[in-house]
Amino acid sequence: MSVNLRVLSLGAGVQSSTLALMIEKGEIPMVDYALFSDTGSEPRKVYEWLEWLTKQLSYPVNIVSAGSLKEGMVKSNEGTYVRGSTVPMYVRHKVTGKKGILRRMCTATYKIEPVTKEIRRLLGVGYKQRVPKDKKVQQIFGISKDEAVRMRVSQYHYIDFEYPLIDKGMSRADCIKWMKDNNFPEPPRSACTFCPYHSDEEWLRIKTETPEEFEEVVQLDKKLRTGFMGCDKENNNYFLHRSGKPLDEVDFNKKNDKQGDLLEGFDGECEGMCGV
């Protein structure tokens, strides 16, 4: 069956940016479009990088969005629930100390759905219309071999997922080397500034390199302490950091210390398709 559409899911991080430029240089078969799903919550450096990257590519980069995830979180906190705005915040019961983590719904709503909707639009398939069996899409992801756990099989009959970096045996470090060897700058990390899956190393980097963005997240963390996402605000507290401490009270330099983790043993690694 012939392919009607070939698209790159562009997260604008290290791996997908490397893949985008490998496509441009002819090392990977050409795509019709790159699709970037904007949560409105990426670091400023990522948006600057995306602007630069777009200028390097001969194929179009379509930016899609389900709105601002941060605004959705704040509205939900204020009592007006916004679908999909639940991020995996860490939960602690005020009395019993019972620990937990909120179900992550943000990836599906703010990353995957907008891209799938755009694919349907590019195919000329209207809302709630069934995609004809003779339509076929190749959707390409910049996932490297050290992130193989993030590989998925498409749930749609008309979309096939491909992972060229894994096919080439490339790791994240290999991607950085490829960028350097081809005289390209190193891309920034792509993730929402407030993502609870950040490691302490990443939190420290944000605090050190972009203190104004860190302060914005500190204020968000305080705002979402209670009443988050329509949950039991009378009994539970919610935190962006896994220690169950306010973000501005965490010592990110501590080594080999879980700092009283709410979910000891949780690896803190996002396995979603948030962008790479």
C-alpha cells in the first residue's frame, strides 16, 4: 500500500531535532511535514531553538496546540476543570501522610491528540469521519536506543510508527555527537518547565541557568498546593517535586538521598511521548 503522508513528530529536543536535520541532509527519507505540538509551557530556549531549526528545514513545520497546559492547570485549580490538564503531581494526605501521584493525562491531551488531529486534517478527513482503509501515514519519532522503553505501536489502522534513530542504533549521546560533527549547535532539553518528572539535576539546571523561569514554577507550585484538579483539597497537599516539599525548599545538590520521597522507588522518568 502506498504512503499518503509521512510526518515527523517534532519535540524540538535533542533527538527529534537531530532526526529533523538528518532528514534534511538526506540521511533519512524525506517527510512531508514536521509537526510540533505546543503546550505553551516549554522553556524559552526551546521556542528560540524551534524558530532556528525551522529555518534550517526545507519541509514545513506545522505548529499545533490544544492550548496552554499551565493555564489549564490554574483554571482547574480554581474550580473550572480543563480536560487533560492533570499532570503527575505528588500527593500527601495532610493527616494520615498517605502518599500517591496523580494520573498523567497531559501527554495525551496536549501532545498526542493535537498531532493526530493535524494528521487527519492533512489527510482531508473531517471530524468524526472514518479514515479510509486505503489511507496510510508514516509517523516518525526521534526516540533513541537508550529510550527504547518509550516505543509504542500505533492504535490507529492508518498510522504506522517508525523509529529511525533506534534503527540506526543511535543513543542520545550519538545525536549530540552527530550535531557537533555536522557543525550544528546542541539543542536544549524539551519538557514543560514545571514537569514533575524532572530529575534534581534538571531542576538545578533550570534554577541556575534560567532563574526567572524557575521562580515562575515556584509560584505555580505554591498556587497548586491545594485544590488541584478538583481533588480532595481539604485533606491533600500537592507538590511538583517528588520529595513532597515546596520547590523553593528543596536542596537539589543532595546526592544519594531521596529527601523523603513521597513515592520511594519511583524512577521519576517520563515514559510518555512528550517530545524528545
